[in-house]
Amino acid sequence: MPTLLCYGSYGFVGDLIAREAIDRDVDLLLAGRDGDQLAEQVDELGCPGRRFDLEDSETVADALEDVDCVLNCAGPFSNTAEPLVEGCLESGTDYVDITGEIPVIESIYDRDEEAKDADVTLLPAAGFSTVPLDCLAAHLADRLPEATDLALGVDSFRPPSIGTVRTVIEGADTGGAIRRDGRLERVPTAWRTREIDFGRGTRPAVTMPMGDVSTAHYTTGIPNVEVYALMPEPARTALKLHRYLAPVLGLTPVQWTLKQLAGLVREGPAEWSRERGSAYIWGEARTGDDDERVVSRLRTPDAYVVTVNAAVETAERVLDGEADSAFQTPAGAFGADFVLELEGVEGFFDESTPDETSPINPLLR
């Protein structure tokens, strides 16, 4: 049976993913840098563990020599993805992660040719929000093959885990991002606001630098991509203030202080909260002249539930050889309907005559 190594298995999300993999009878190897936390998890779950650092690619490659696929759950992925990807390319091990960080996805995309030469699958962003949004993007592209503009959005609020908070802090000084004419373009934080009906009434949403800015472009080839997240006041005001604070947030002493404060954040939402949570996913594709426009939606379980199910399902499919040896996106590897195979996902809900109140309101910029 092929072996899956879960790196960062003892973090909040990593532990949920490890338990799901065990429930699915995956041959699982727990792994990470913290020997004490790893040993505690090994004892509790009854799975073998492997402690190793990510200081050099040779150490990582040696640790992965007998592993078929790595599932990286250790964020911030800006710190962990590069050495694990390098080790995977050296050892011939497939790679999956749950990042939502645009620079990480772009850096993995840049290794596409190396992955082909090494016969290795590199599939980042196999969690929420990328799997639902990526599959929705592919569905919209199927509905409107001539589309030149793609807008995606998510309505999901819930407490973040410590790992998520630390990832946000790492990128606190980077601002926003969109895709324009096929190229990444940096824009101010909360650069644009739209009134969007995610599926439960029209609400304000702002552009966010989510990984889907990259994955949706690579999946569909659509050159112009923007991603939005529901953001009521006063959160929109706080995000706009970030434009002026960003240079300060990038300073080392400030980053250190914020990370210490992150330790005060609770590990993550309780099981009952995850079971009751849900998310609404929206997408719009347009032609450049605006002659044609299509809108579709999804409704999913809680973001953490989707991440756990999508990550394990992706890893299992990679282990089964269902993804080509190259850089892949979730929908690029498994098709638009991949998200519909995850438990609790409902859709696609297509509009034949979309509500024209959705386009950008210039007064809200």
C-alpha cells in the first residue's frame, strides 16, 4: 500500500486531516519538526512518526525516500513548501499541500518542468477555499468558454486557527493581488468592493489576495481574475487602514510581537461549531465586451470540514495515480465536478439570467 506522509500532522488542521486519513485506512506516517508534539500524537493515534527538520534538501529527501506522497499541513507555507518540494523532486515523491498563499503557489508553478522530468505531481492548495473556488472557476469556463474576466467570492466567517493567524501575519505587509492580462498585479488591500449575492442576499465583499487568484487562472486560462470575500463594516475600514500600516507590519519587531499575540488565539473551532458551519461560494465569468455573463454558486460545509475532506481526497487520488506528473491545480487534475464529490457540497446552482445588480458599484471602491 502506498504511504502518505503528513507533515505538520500535530497542528490543529493537520491533526484533523491525520484522523480523517486514518478513518479512510490510508497508510499514514505522521511527521513534523517538534519531537515532543509528534511523540504525543503518535502515542494517541497509534501511527508511526518521523521527526525531521527542513534545513536542507538532502535531509528532507532522505526522510522521504520511502514515501509515495507528502501532504504538507505546516504553515506558514512560505517557510515549509520550498524545502519539501525540493525534497520531493529529489526523492521522486508526490507533493500536496493546503496553502492559500499566492507566492507559494506561484513558486510551485515555476517548478512544473522539473516535476515532469522527475515524474512527480506538485498539487498545492488542496483545501478551502481553493478547491470550491477552483472547481467553480472550471465550471464557469465550461459554461462560457469565451470568458476573459473571472470574479470569484466566498461568504464564510469563522474563528481562525493559530496556523492561519501566523500565515496572515507572515504576509501582513504584502497588500492585495489580482490577475490582469495573465499577470499578477499588486493592488492595495481591499482595493475594490462589490455588492454580491452569494446565495443568501446581497452583501458587501472586498478583493482579497487569496490563492485562487493563481489557481483559477492556471485552471481556466482566463487572463483576468479577482477574488472577493464577504466583509461587513467595520472590517472593510480596518482592511483599508492596512494600506497605511503595511510597511510597519513588515518590520521584524512588529512581526515578532504579532506572533506572540497569535499564541493567545485558541487552537480552532470546536467540533460542534465545525458541524454547524457552512460557506457560500459565488462566481461570475464575462466576455471582454460584457455581451455575455454567467453566474454560478456552491454551498459547502464548514471551511475546516471542506479542507479536511478535500486534502485527504486529493492525496488519495494522487496516491492512486490520478494526477499527471507536473504542477496541478485541484480542478485541473480532477475536473470541475471534483468538489461535488466532497460530502455535503451542494451545486452547481446556475443562473440563466444573472441579476445585473451584482456588477461593481463605483461608489464603494
